[in-house]
Amino acid sequence: MTDPTAIQPSELDQLPDRDPEETAEWQASLDAVTEAAGPHRAAYLMRRTLERAEGNGLALPKLLETDYVNTIPTAAEPTVDGDEEMERRITAWNRWNAAAMVTRGAKHGVGGHIATFASAAWLYETGFNHFFKGKEADGSGDQLYIQGHASPGIYARAFLDGRLNETHLDNFRQEAGGNGLPSYPHPRRLPWLWEFPTVSMGLGPLSAIYQARFNRYLTNRDIKDVSASHVWAFLGDGEMDEPESTAALALASREGLDNLTFVINCNLQRLDGPVRANFKIVQELEAQFRGAGWNVIKSLWGNAWDELFRLDTTGALVRRLRQVPDAQVQTYQTRDAAYIRQDFFGSDPALVELAKLLSDDKILECFHLSRGGHEARKVYAAYKAAVEHKGAPTVILAQTVKGHTLGTGFASKNANHQMKKLSTDEFKQMRDLLELPIKDSDFVDGVVPYGHPGADSPEVRYLQERRAALGGPAPARRTQPLAPLPAPADKAFAAFDKGSGSQNVATTMAFVRLVKDLVRDKTSGKRWVPIVPDEARTFGMESLFPSLGIYSPKGQTYEPVDRDQLMYYKEAKDGQILNEGITEAGSMADFIAASTAYSTHGEAMIPFYIFYSMFGWQRTADQMWQLGDQLGRGFLVGATAGRTTLTGEGLQHADGHSPVIAATNPAALSYDPAFAYEVATIVKDGLRRMYGEAAPGEDQNVFYYLTVYNEPIPQPAKPAATGIDEGIVKGLYRFNTAESAGVQVNAANAARIQLLGSGTAIHWVLEAQKLLAEEWGVAADVWSATSWTELRRDALEADAALLRGEERVPFLRQALQGAEGPVLAVSDYMRQVPDQIAQWVEQDYSSLGADGFGLSDTRVAARRHFGVDAQSIVVAALAQLARRGEVPASAVKEARARYGL
């Protein structure tokens, strides 16, 4: 009797079963197959049924894993559009020269990597011969994110087609003397070849996704039609462990970026050993990408495996391939046929019988050589399927052998990433394997020769013809300068010169108001790219929503909840704002794509990315280096900056160090403006330098980092003195003197001190100026230090000039020349920030700053805690003067008591 309280199977599903009898029949059929043919046959039928359902568009969850076999069977492979034998010879030359370059460089101790390109050669060569569009193709050509450790192979190809010569190759990793080649893809070091720096692993895949997305942005906004451009990212399976590698997979599928293909070289090895020793990295990645909505193509096995799969009538071979962990697959690569027969085939009676049909040579061919990533037809089929797939990005999981063709001493060895050279005998074995016409006598004094079939050889002509048909050389980067953008009207900048009167305005809001005016400019306004990580309202940017729109490839398919409000949330297909959600890494990737559009697409774009300053350089400094490496231009804006300005948020939000990190990046021009007119002046000069007429000797390939504050205060008018703009840009100018400030100094022959403040600290300094005069009879002049870092860099350049025999005085010293008394510098950052300039200040110098961890409290309490409020500045100033004998020592003690310090 059935227990009436028992839960029936149908009750486990919230969806009602409209036909329980039919359901039972399906289940009984599955039970019958399982009993008659075994669970593996039943699982096979279920997978095929789900695949059919997915193909018919039924709303079912997708299979996250498929069998460990090729997605595209041999019978379905398209014919390769080209001369396969010619391409084999070209690839052989490139393999040889890549290995020769690194081996020759090893004599100088400069290192290099051989095994990565050896495994990935066909992945690149097939693309260069058939798919990768050059800069002269439609749109802007394709964007190629080359795996960093594969760079020798790219150099070898450039050597074959005449873009590099033997001198270049012999200067691999030796750049100081000229004609050198950087170790990895590096636009700043080899700007005509490399577009994207990729060796900081994880940043390549993240950037590729946002580059593909930015391509759509340019097209949808009618800036430039780049719909024919395709983004290719070449990655290592070990690299996929980096969190950035998979951070934006959902974005790519959500926005249907079918202009994007990841090619993951699954050689099953990372730098020290197997990627997934006890597991299967291909299956893991397949599930991850399928779950994120990507189209997945597996190219695992070469043609030699076709016979084995035909003989596998029971499915035992496929089951065994799913079971064997990656580290054991790597071991098979190095063992003989007897070992493979016993360990692989001996685990199942059906496989034992199958192995009896195979010769030892066949087994070794399959397990040692035949991989999908090593056969041009397999790679061609995968690439063709990828570029023809619509509606989603594609990932190609290509299985290879790390160190392929380099000999048994390299292939699949755990240490091969650190192995830098081949012996002469190993090169000769490689030559014979690749069938290259290199004679023993070409090895002079044990030095391996470079190989080249000749500038007019059939191989070179074929290579160049293929590239011409695809739009020119690749990889390649545009280096010709663009026509300068016309400068916006001065009215937008001059509006801040008069100050805000009695109105309280934070410098964050001043920057947003400035941009709001600049985006209205008829010429350059559309080129601004506002980027924000889900904090637009914090920074007062919501007023831009209805006027500029938030970019969405789908537009706005819903009625926003605040539609009846003036500043409603407006999404649009041609929206200008990139509101990225809570992802600083994604926002930076957006910024990098926009900031380099002048080179990638020949279109100057002006990105500004505004963020909590604490979550910029601290969180994504590696991407800021990538930005500098890639020669990006634009404005990074660290808002709610400083350690004490963001009330109540505490340690996690209190930025006291971003200018320190920014100072380490040579491409970053770091500014800490105090007033709205300073912000406007810096932005105006940044637009001139990066996008307009740069002065002689100025590097345009820089980006600006501005810190702005959320503390509303009255903004003063711009001083009328001459040289103010120069001082703002160079980093220092005198804001006022004790006399011009109108403070009353109640002492004859008063002691004098120079107070330097940056950012929000200028307001504490101005209050201290008043207290020093009225309560202590000290005259203080106040200086606005807009950039401690630029002052230091100018001083360093002056020092270098002196060593060259040139007479040059640092701007800092020129500005302070003749200023009476000691100098006290104050900022809302750790003292290390203002102390950058200490050694070049001729006067006595000291500083105050917010060192240590942040804390939650009011601004007043936080500033007292860190000793940077006006009263603390007064005490520090008196102490400095007392040491010089210019005020009584007792004044310091008296001030401390008076102010409760």
C-alpha cells in the first residue's frame, strides 16, 4: 500500500505534470535503455536529446559539458582556402626562427620562451593566413591580443615577411642599444607592431571583451562603422585562473558580442606543471563558458584519432578520455606504446580489444603528435565556425602539446617554460622533422643560424599575398598622428574663473559641470566618453542621464520607474555614458579601449572615468600600467578623494595614498587641484596636450589623474596675477600673501612662513593663515600645490640636465625663489606625497599629512585625529619657526594647550 504521506516525484517539481502517463513512459524508456545497453548508452541518448532540444530552440538549460571530442567532426570540416603545403613550410620557418632567436639570446642571459609558440604555432599561422584582417581592411581591421609568451613566433613571422631583419632578432630582449625587440607585446617599446600589452596575464581577455564592446559602441553611436572588425584574444589555459580572465564573460554573452573570439591554447601546462593535474581543464572551461552563454568549439584531436573513434563501437574510448586526468595525458606524451597500452587501454576490456587493432606506431602518433591545435584543417574549421556564428561570442578550446616539434627534451616537460635554448643536435633533429633546407655547415662555431627562404621565394610571396588580401600586415599599429581636435570654446573653462560667490560647490561637481558644458561642443562634444562604475548619483552625474543617455545595445526595452522625473534613468542604443555597474576593472577596460581609439580605429575619443579614489589605483593599478603601456589618453578622476573628506565611511573608503601609487607610473600626470578654476585649467591644458597642438618635446601619450572632492565650499575667483595658468599646470603657484589675503598681523617685523597646500587641504591652510596672523603675529603666504608629482618630475629632469652639462633650474625652485621663511607643506594624503619635493626646496622644509589607516567620523574629528586641521597646522608652523628662533619656544606649548592638541 502506498504511504499517503510520502512525497510523490511529481510533487518535487513546482510545475504541474499535465500528462503523468506520458512522463512515466519516457522515464520507463530511459530505464529500459539503461538496463539493456548500460548507463553510458542511456547518458549518450540523453545528451543527444538535449542537444536536439537546444537546436530546436526549446527553453531548456544548456549542456555545460560535452564529450571529450572535437565539436566539429572531420567529415564536417570545410576545405581550407589556400595552399596547405605552402603554409606548412611557412610555419616551419617561423618555428625555427622563433627557437633560434631565443637560443641565441640565451648566450647573453636575457631569457625568453620557446615552448609556448611551439604549441600554438598553427593557432597563429592559420589566423594570419586566412582570418586576421589588417588595418587596410573594412572598418579598422581586426584587433589581436597575442599571448605574451608567444612573441618570438610573431617576430619570426615579421622577419619572414621583411618587417624585421637579423639584427632585430639578435636584439631580442636587448633594447638599450637600439633596434631591439621587447620581450613581450609592448606598444610603447615597439609601437608600429604591437597594439595591446598582454603579458600581465588576465588583462588580455578582460580588455578583449571590452574592446569588442567598445567597437559596438563606436558603431552604434555613428562615430565609425567598425562592424567588420573582429577581436581575437589568444590565451593560455593556465591564464584562465586569473580572476580578470573570466570576470566579464557574462557581459560578452549578454550583449551578444559575436565580434569576439577567445582562442585558448590548452596545452594542459602552466609555468610549473599541469594546469589541472587531477582534473580536466578543457571540460572545466567548457562548462564555465557555456554557463556564461558563449558558443564553445573544442578542437582536441587530430586526424590520426579518426580511426580510433571509428573503432570505438561501445563508447569505451570516449569514456576513458573523459576519465583520464590532464597530468596523465601529459605523461602519455613522454612514454612508449607499451606503457600507453597498459595504462590507458588496459583499464577496460573493450579498450584492450580495440588496442589489439592498433600498431605501436599508430598509438604513438595519436598520443604523441595528433592534437587538434597542431593541424591546420582543424584550426581552420574552428575559426571559420567562430566568425560565422551569430548572436554570441565564441571560445575555441584547442588542445596542443607544449614544446611541440622541439624534441623529446621539451615536449610536455614540466620545466619547459623555463627552458631557454636547444642544443645543436636538438636543432638538427628539429630541422629534419620540419624538413628545412638548413645544412650542418650553417652552424658556425655552434651558433644556430636563422633561416629564410629568400625575399622572392614562393613562401614569402604567398605570405605577402595572403596578407594583402586580408588588408595588410598583422599585427600592426597605426602610428601616424591624427589631425588635432579643435579646442572647445574658452567660455566653458572661463566660467569657473569668477568663483562661485557664496554658493557651496565641491570640486567633484565643478568637474561634472565642466564636462556637461564640453559635451555640448559641436565638434568634440560627441567624442567624450563618460565612464562610471555605478556611482553616477554619488558624483552628481545623474543630470547627464537624460541628455546623453546610458549606452545599451538593446536601447531601453522598459519604462523606467523615474520616467516622470526630470533626471530619469535613460538607456539608449546610441547612449554616450558607459555605466558599468560595480566593476572598477570593467570600467578601466572601457577606459583603455576608448583612450586608444585614436590608434586602434583612427578616431580620437576623450574618455573620463570617475570613481571613488580609494578604489582606483589601489584596486586596478595594473590596468593603469596597461593603459600607459598601450599609450592611452584621457582623464582618470578620483572622486571623494583624500583621507578625511568622506565622512563616516571609514578605513575602506579613506584614500590617503592614491597619488603615491600614481606617481610611480611615468605616463600618469597626477594633479590634486584645490579649486574649480584649477580643475578647468588642468582639463583645458590636458585637452590641448593629448588631443590638440602639443608643445615641442611634449609626449601626447599620457593620461591625467585628477583628485576631486565631495566637500561643498565656496569656490574663490581665480587670482589676477600673471603666470597663474603656468603654475597650475606645472604644479605650484602663490594663491595669496598675508597682505593680499587681508589678514591682520599684530606684530612688527613679524615672522613669515610659506604654507603649501593641495586639494582640500588648502582650506585648512587658509584658516591656519588667519589664525597665525591674528593670534600669533605670524605672516603666512599660501601656495596651491596642484601637483607634487609634476614638480618632482620637473626637478628630476633638471638634475639630469645638469649632469649633461646644461644649466637648468627646477620650476619649484624658481617659484619659491625669494620666499621668506620656512616651508610647511600640507595635504590630505600621507606625508610621502608632499615630501616628494623636499630635496629641491632651498628653504627649511617640513610637512603634514594623513598617515596611517582611515577611520569613521566627521571631517573635523578626522582632521584633528591625523593632525592636519588648521590648529594642527598652526602648531606645526610655530614649531618650525621656533626651531629657527623666530618665535618663542613657549609659543608651541601654549598653542597646543589653547587648541587642545
